[in-house]
Amino acid sequence: MGLYFLGGESEITMTPNETVRVRRDANNGIAERARETEFTARIPFMCECRDQSCRGFARLQIDAYDVIATQPGWSIRGDAHGFRASVIENDTERTVIELAA
């Protein structure tokens, strides 16, 4: 199973850690654009789970994302996992924070 890109037919196979890194890079780009446009509502960030087929989003304020993104080993999980957003410690899979839907 690989990571599918919207509008694309091809499949790219990545390790779970690569999947998390690619999604974090994408989320950093989303955050940068939100800051540039002074967007103030909850922003739909890509779920950073290790499941390459996941299409979930975590809706967070930019300041909350900035705190999470600065913590080594933390990633966000989105609505596909039953929460508006949750923060997971990657090494232990321990839930740090859950935000109800």
C-alpha cells in the first residue's frame, strides 16, 4: 500500500516514518500559507499517522500546530481516528492530547 496523491494515478510506496515526515512537511507548508494570509479559523492539517491510506484531517488553530510541530517525536492524528485532532508521541504511541470532534 502506498501514499496516493490527489488527482494522481500512481502509487508511491514509503516506510511509515517517511509517510509521517512527508505529511509533516506538507503541514508545515499549510501552516506557512495560513500565516501569510493571516487565516484565523481552524486549519485542516493532514493526519500524520503512519497509515499511508489515511485521508484524515486534524483541524487546529495555527498556534496549536506551532506548539506540536516544535516537539520532537509528536505527530497529529485527525478525524479518521475519531477525534477532531489528537497528538501522539511517535515512539510510544502514547496520546498526549485529544480534542473531541
